[in-house]
Amino acid sequence: MTWLITGGAGYIGAHVARAMTAAGESAVALDDLSSGLAERLPAEVPLVRGSVLDRPLLDRTLAAHGVGGVIHLAAKKQVGESVEQPLSYYEENVHGLVTLLGAVVDAGVGRFVFSSSAAVYGMPDVDLVTEQTPTVPMNPYGETKLAGEWLVRATGRAHGLSTACLRYFNVAGAAEPELADTGVSNIVPMFFDALTRGESPRIFGDDYPTPDGTCVRDYIHVRDLAEAHVAAAQALTGSAEPGTETGGNDLTLNVGTGGGVSVREMAGLVAEITGKREPAPRVVPRRAGDPARVVASADRIRKELGWEPRFGVREMVASAWEGWLLRHPEARTPSS
């Protein structure tokens, strides 16, 4: 069978496409290339250029490629932008998902893996976030991801669709330099960008109730995240007991490491790996809505899928830096 990967030419999507093909799975990518890059895709993965809002294109793609499962990553995903443009986020992330699920049901596709986010939890007041932690998103982006989970599960129950919702924590790193994140909205490329321009990386607040006063987050290497998609897809393919969690029919899983890294610790690691210890980070006021600590419990995904993260934060930063230097050679120093 063939898996359709929406957003397959994006940062995460291309890693998933490579991991799926490495595992012997057939795949086709759908991407409007608004932020994706066609050259990221493996040669054996065809690209269909277009949007999940285009129902006729979805119908043709599912039929032409004999799609039996979907990994849905295509979405808008900038928290601040979602606050400014909620209608655009609901249109792309929720209406787009409704359109895609309609095509999936009509085509008789039986498996669906949904890209969700730790943003569904909002500001959890717990040391480790489990899948039972209350979901109270604090911005339109998180709301659209939670609504997406509801839609996916409801469609699965109504139409016999085996589903998995993967709640990502903070994604970083790259499997190869050419696959690195090209945006600067995540913390690691944000620090790279500031240092490249000779500016001090910003730390938003240092008065949180954490060991060093800065926010603590759970960082997951994008290679490990891609492998989690493979494991979820294969679990759905092997579902033997429809309607049971152990059969892989209705999974909701955190994808994290269970370990936290503070923003100040991350700043120090970036300085060490890049060789750019100046200018030093500067503390600026807190951002509204930033929780002090968000770290995953990864017990369930280990139990259900046998998945384990293999890479640490040092490997994430080092691999991301190689990707940054590929696109920003001016950032290179004798030590880098």
C-alpha cells in the first residue's frame, strides 16, 4: 500500500518521507510548497503540488496512487501568527482536515496518522505531561490541533478508520544538512539567526519557578519524530482488534523524551557548538502565555509502539547547525 504524506516537502514531512521509504513503505507527498522544498523529497517519492483544501485534487491523488493510509502534517503552525490570523488558521488546519477526511472516507482509505502538538495542553501545571493531562489550549493554533484530534477520532469511530494522533513536543535537529529547518520561529534557529547577525539571543524571562529561572522544554530530534511516524503507521497497518488501543486502532500519543532542557541551558549549548559565545544572551520580559515547564511523559508511546528516542539535545543542535551553515555560510567561523 501507499501512504500519502501531506506537507511532505516540509521540514518534518521530508524527514517522515525519508524514514517511511527507508522502512520499505511506499509514499507520495502532497505539498503546496508555501514553505516546503521539493528537493527535500527522496527521488522515489512523487510530489503532488497542491492544497488539502482542493477536494478534486485529493480525490485524484488518492485514486491514482492507490493510497491506503494518510500521514497528515500539512498545517499552519506559528502560535503568534495564529493569534493575529485565527480565520486563516481555522480554514487551513480545520477546514483542510475536514476536506481531507471526507476524501479519505469516500476513497475507502483505512489508516490516518494526524500531526498534533503539545500546544493542546496549554499551560499544564505538572512535572510530566501525560496523555490524560487536561487539554486547555491557549491560542488558535493549539485550538485547531485539538479540534483536529476530535475530528480524526470521531471520523475513525464513525467510518472504521484506524487513527493515531501524535502530540509533538519541541522539534529540533536534522537528519542531513539539506533537511534542516529553514524557518527561524523555533528556539534553535532563532539563536542561530541572532548570533549570525551579531545580536544577542533573547531569553524571554528568567524569573520562572525552574532551577535557573528560564522555561524548561522537552526537545525531540526530528529523526526520532520521523521514526515515531513510521512506528505509528506500521501499528495501524497491523491493527488486529478494531476499536482497541493495543490494536493500534485509536492511538493518542505524546512524542517527547521525558527530559527537560532550560532555555539558558540551550543557549549555552548553542554557544558551545557554534563557537559563538559573543554576544551573550540577554534577558527580555516574559512572553504572554509561556508556561514554566512542559515536559512529556513518553511512557505510553514506548508501551504501545516500542518506540524510543535515540538522539540527545547535543546531537539536535549540532545537526541543526550544519544545516544552518549550508544556507548561511557567512555564519561560519574558524571553530565551526
